[in-house]
Amino acid sequence: MVKEKRLPNLPEVIFVLVSFIVIMYVFVAQIGLPIQLALFVSWFVIMLVGLKIGYTYSDLQDGILKGIHNGLEAVLVLITVGALIGTWIAGGIVPSIIYYGLTIINPTIFLFAAFVICTLTSLATGTSFGTAGTAGIAMMGIGHSFGIPIALVAGAVISGAYVGDKMSPLSDTTIMTASLTKVNLIEHIKSMLYVSVPAWVLTGLLFIFTGLFYVNKSGDLSRAEATMASLQEHFHIGWYMLIPAVIVIILLAMKKPSIPTIAFGALLGAIWSFLFQDMTILDAIKTSYSGFAIESGVDFIDNLLNRGGIVSMLDVIVLILFALGVGGLMEKIGILQVICNTMLAWADNAGKVTLSTIISGFFGNFFGGAAYVSIITASKITEKNYDRLGIDRRVLSRNTEAGGTVTTPMVPWSDGGVYMATVLGVSTLSYLPFLWFNFLAVFITLIYGFTNKFIWYTNDSDSEDTDQQIASL
């Protein structure tokens, strides 16, 4: 006899969520097991509940596969970025960017400069992953040479990278959010300006003040000079080394698909290694898989440049696959739907519906492990409340980005959190306090919700106010 399927009740949902948190804490913080194992064990907790409420093993497998399928693009991007980092270091591309950055950027304004550079790169390319894997790792090298704490530099890099991930019309998350919320893409971006502009300005000021009052200019230049000398000793440095980076940025800005574009960039890095860095073609190609290795005699140069390659991403890929499986299982057995129904009964004004969207987005990142999951949970769990309260869908799309996109790098096991930690060489919890743009975007969004500022409604009188607010932007 086939057992009839039903939705999990609230105690069952709470059991799953609490169990997940306990497993993550015990495995990672108490007994020191890999986070991948914690996520894998979490599968069984969710599957047990799924079997109890009538789902078959085949149903549960379908949920896992669907969850992984939804985030598979991020896995492929990780593979190509790993190859790119390896060949770009071997080809002298990253060392040249670091070298020239050290010659033109003053240490006291470096954090602001890194934030601006990564902002412009992400806006032009529409990808936070691509920004961190190219401009980001160069900024990490420059900041490290200036003696600035790498967690602080990572905060500037990731903050800038997520400006474009949130705002660029080329960004897949921006396009996906507009599509899911049924909002015109340009209108979606315009609505986000109300949050992103003040958040960007405040973040820039914070990095300027931090540089002026925290960074010791005179003390850091000696390390920068040593770095430049070591780079010149081990690499051929020249303006032509920057050509692959320029080509990749242009292709991404032209909205070419990110995976083949980044893979092409990795190929250019291997070619540059052969042409300009005295490597054999075989060794140059090997760096795309195994990464680059150097013994310069300078510890921080070795720590910075001994990285990259596809193999460096394998642990990360396993982690993301398990995290995506968790999200797929939760969606399959109806946990997300139960939470949606609970939100519908609670959120009865603009402030609460804004908060519920942000919580739902963070929920998608925390339990689903991917930005794509968080955008789905933020928009689909709460969209009925916006319609019921007569709130314009542009507010939903804006709040979805605040709850879903910008919270992704805050979760250590999400695709964004794992990627940033791996590529930049800084743990998520270390750079977390310095994600100033991301935190400010969430905070400003909540202020608007609870003060009813820039909350547009679908009725006639409020539509007039909305048009006046848009005109004044």
C-alpha cells in the first residue's frame, strides 16, 4: 500500500531546521570533521522526515538531483576559475596586476580603491565570482603587500563584487530575480538604486576612513617594495601581461557566457606562460589543473601565488553539491511551502513583509547553499503577501536581492561563501565583519520597510507618489 504524501507539520519543520544547525555545529566546531560530512549527514535527517510523510526513495533522489541541477552552473564556474587562477599566476598576469597596483595605489586609499575597482569590474561583467577571481585576487596581493589585514581587504573586494552582482543588467542573479518576480529588468534595477546608492556611498566612506586612520603608510611601503622586487625577480612584468585580463573583462561585459569566457581566459594564461614566462607548453597547461607553485624565499609571496588549478576547487565542489542537495530535499518534501504558509499568516504590513523576504532569502542560502535557491525562496515564499497588501512587485524584487543575493557570501557553506573563502584565501567568518556594503544593503532595506519609505503600492493614490519618487531619483 502506497502511503499518501502530506506536507510536514510545523514541529517536523522545526525538527529539520534545528537538527541541521546542531549537526553543523557539532561536526565543525566540536569534533572538527569536514563541513562536507555535516551536510551529507543532514541529507539523512531530511530524508527520514520525507519517508515519514509519504515520500519514496525515488522522490527524495529526484529532489536531490533537482537541487544539484539548479546550482550546477556555479560548480562549472568554479572549475574554470580554478584553471584561470592557475594559468594567470603562471603567465605573469596576476603578478603584473599586483606590481602595477603597488606602483600607483597609495596605501591609505587602497581599501577604497579596491572597493571601487571591484565595483566597476562587477558592474561591467555582472559576476561577483569573476570579479573576485580576477581583480579580487590581485587586490588581495596588493593589500597584503601593504600590510593590511587580508580579512579587511577581502571585505572590500567582496563588497565591491556584490554591487555588480546585485545591480548589473548582465548579472544572472539580477535577471533571475526580475524574471521570478515578474518585474521589468530596468525597473528592477531602478528600484534597487534607492538602496544601493546610499549603501555604496556609506561603504566607500567607511573604507576611506579606515584607510586614513588605520593603515600605516610609511610602515607598509617597505613590504610593498620587497614584493615588487620579488615579483620582478621571478616573473617577466610588462603591460602586455594585462591583455588576457582585458579580453576576459570585455567578453564578460559583452554578455558572453561566463563559463566558456573564463575557460578561454585560462587558455590565454597558459599561452602567456609559454610565451613570456619561459615555461614549456606542457608545464603551462598543467598549471590549469594542478595550480602554480613557486619558492621565492618570501613567505607572503609564496602564500599568495601558490594556488589555483582545478584540483584546488574539488573540496569546494563537493561541499556545494551536498549543500544543493539539502536545498533540493527541503523543497521536495514541502518544508519551503510550510514556511511560506506561516509567513502569509504573520506578515501583515510593509515592514513585516520586508523582513520576511530577507529572512526567506537568508534561509535559502543557509539551508539551500546557493544564491539561486535563496532568490527562489525569497520571492516565492513571500510574493503572495505583496499582492495581498497591494505592494508593488518592484519592492518584492528589490527585497529579494537584499535577502538573497547579498547574504550569499555570509554563509560559510553557500556557493558564494565557499567560493570567496577559497579564491581569496580568507575564511568566511574572518571576512564577515567587513562586508559593509552587504550589511548596509540589508539594513537600509529594512529601514525602508518599517518606515514605509519608497514602498510603492498598486492603488492609484500611491502610484502618483511612486511616480514622483522615481522622477526625483
